[in-house]
Amino acid sequence: MLYSVQSEVLTFLGLAGLRDRDGFAAAAAERYLAHRANTTSGAAVGKLMSIQTSTFSTRRRERRSLTTELVQRLDKKFIKSLTTVPSRLRPMGAERTRVIGLGQRSRRRGGEVAFSELIARFKAAVEADGIDPFWKSRKKSELRPRPEQIGQLSLMMFLNEPIRALSGFTFREVRSGIGYIDVMAVFGRSKRYVVELKVRSSDRVLGAAQLAKYLDTLGLSHGWLILFDSRAAGDKQPKSPVSIDGKTLTIVSVDINPPAPSSLSK
């Protein structure tokens, strides 16, 4: 969906007689997808207004009205496809300080360890307070449509602040040459962290070979595979790390269908 939104932004700019001089369309698409489902249209306009760009240099005084029109245009095409994720997944208070600290360590040499800790904290946050958005009915074992998108948006929300605090960026659905990477965090030109997300509904573990291919295309040796485990029972702790074609994959299982507390006391 990222590229569909980006294309729509470019179309809007063309109709308005504007040129995307510095990647505004990509940034606008990313922010729209990351925030629109959880905010009002006015707040979404504010998110796009905060993007530093020279795209509107010839119509600077009209930027807010143009941005409002852009959000309205995007809403008509995409709002029904967006998924709300709980804002509680955004780290707050002392946890926010710790998460940003881990982000700082992730930028240094050997930062893969710290990034793994960020992913571990994301797992804990979802299991504690982010399960319900995945389900239409847990009682009937019915997931919502596009559950992997819910996982993507949840991870983006969690990583956004620690990554941006270090002048880094997080991206969804990044083209890798053979497909689209679910989430990538980038620092500068060389430090990249690749995350593939899958919803696990059977004993089979999906996504490992796919992630290894992405890493090979990008020239990276380590990536993360997050499994949102929707099974009611079974071994929910897959072997990790694993090696595929010389690539090291850290596999993290997030239990989105834990047993009810009452059943544990029986």
C-alpha cells in the first residue's frame, strides 16, 4: 500500500503544479500510513505539515490548504483499508527513556544486540497490551483482515521514536528487488536493520527463506523474523537464531492468543 499512497501523492502534486524535489511523496505516504488510522484528519494534516520540504516553495502560503486537500484525497481512496493500532504501544515514561537508550546503542558498533533488545521490548508490549487489534473474535478464532499490516503498524509505532531520536528512519514495504521488506530501520548509508513479519497459524514457520533472500539482496548478514502466533496451543518458542544460506536470522515469537488467566488456575 505504501507505493499506492506515494503514487497518489505524486498525482496530487502534479495536478497542483508542484514537483517533488526532495522525496516529499515518500515521506508523506509513510506518515499517512503510520498515523492516519489513529488520528483525526486535522492531526494527519499536521503530521504532513511537519515534513521539511521545498516541494511547496512556489506556493508556500497555500501549503496548509493544499495539505488538507491531499489528506482528503488520500482518505477517499485508502481510509477504509487502514488499521487502527493501540497508541499504548508507543513507549512512555521510564520505558520511553530506556527504549531511546537502546536506540542509541543500536547505532554504535555491535548494535545488533541492542536492536534485538528493542524487538524484545516490542514483543513484551504487544503481549501485554496489543493483542486485541489482531482479532475480530478470539472466541471464534477469527483474525481481522490483513493482520500482518496490524503487526507492521504496531512495530512502526514502537520503533518510530527511538529511531527518529537518532536521525534514523523507519520504512514499511521497502522494495528489495525480489519483493517488499515489511519494516526496515536505517541509520546513515550503511546501518540497516531488516524485519520480516508473519502471522503464524500452523506449526509451520513461514518467512525465514524469504528474509534470507532479502538479506542477500541487500548484502546484509543478520535479520529479524517476528511471528505473531495466533495458535491456541503448541510450541510457541521456535529455535533461534537459525542460519539459512549463511544469513543469521533471529526469530521472535509474539503470542497474540495466550490462554485466559482463569484457565491457568485450573
